[in-house]
Amino acid sequence: MTQKLAPNSARSSKVNCAPDSGTQNRAMGGHVEWRRAGRCRVAFYLVGSLAALGLCRWWMLEHQAYLRALSAGCYFRRLTGCYCPGCGGTRAFFALLRGELGLAWRMNLLLPAGLAAGGLFALLHGVERLSNGKFRRSRHFHMTPAAGWCLGGALVAFWLLRNLPWWPCTLLAPP
């Protein structure tokens, strides 16, 4: 038993979600409050992320010995005797937290490089969001399938090269 409603009833009327004309800036052609809210949200996320990173850095440096004791080491290295692409990553991470960039590069080349590339990508994305599209990332900073395959190939090449016993390749292995 369905009930028929009159065309003027509350259920059949459409809801207008747009703000009233008093909050619209017609000269700029958009909703100023919505844009401002987007900038505030991005700035809030940025400040919150930096604060969380600072707190994590402090906590991890305070409990570094305890965290290293919990680490089981690399199972791949234990089973095969070869280095995996992540071997030395924990030591490189703690070296980065202490500010020792050279030691971090020596422990694992991929971790500082990956963090730098990810940080650059996040920074460019944040600037693009804060500028409301006035600053656009170039098309070279977007992840494409070809770039994914290249990164995967570089990871496999790094994995193979760090296990070779000759001089230039031994620099890739952690000490």
C-alpha cells in the first residue's frame, strides 16, 4: 500500500544544498567559504602531521634501544645469507632520526631516497592544494604504470647488485 503524495509535499520537493546568494562571491565565480575551508583543512593536516612526526621522532629516539631489541632482524638474510632490498633499513631510519644522513645512505640507499621522493611529492601536492590550482604539478610528478615498472625494475636491480661480491657493488651492502 503505497501512499501517493501531493506534488507540493515535503518528500517530493528537492533539497537545495548550495549556500544562499549572500555567501557567494560572484566576482570570483565560486564559493569563497568552501575554498577557505579547504585551505584550512590542508593547513591543519600539515601542522598536525608535522607535530605527529616530531612526537614520533622524540619517542623513537627515547626508546631506541628497546625498539632494536624487539627487532628480529631480516629473515631473508638468515635463510639465504643474501641481503634483501630492505636490509639495513631500520638502522638507516634511526640514523635519519639522529640526523646522520651519510650513515643512513650507507646502511640502505633506498630508504633516504624513497623518503626524499615521497616528501617532495607530498610537498608539491600540498602546495597545489593550498594554491587552489594556481600551482600545478607537472605531468612528470604523476605516477604512471611505466613509472611503476621502472621503480620495480630499479628495486630488483638494487637487490641483485647489493649481493655481488665485487667492489662497486659492495658499497650497496650494509656494513
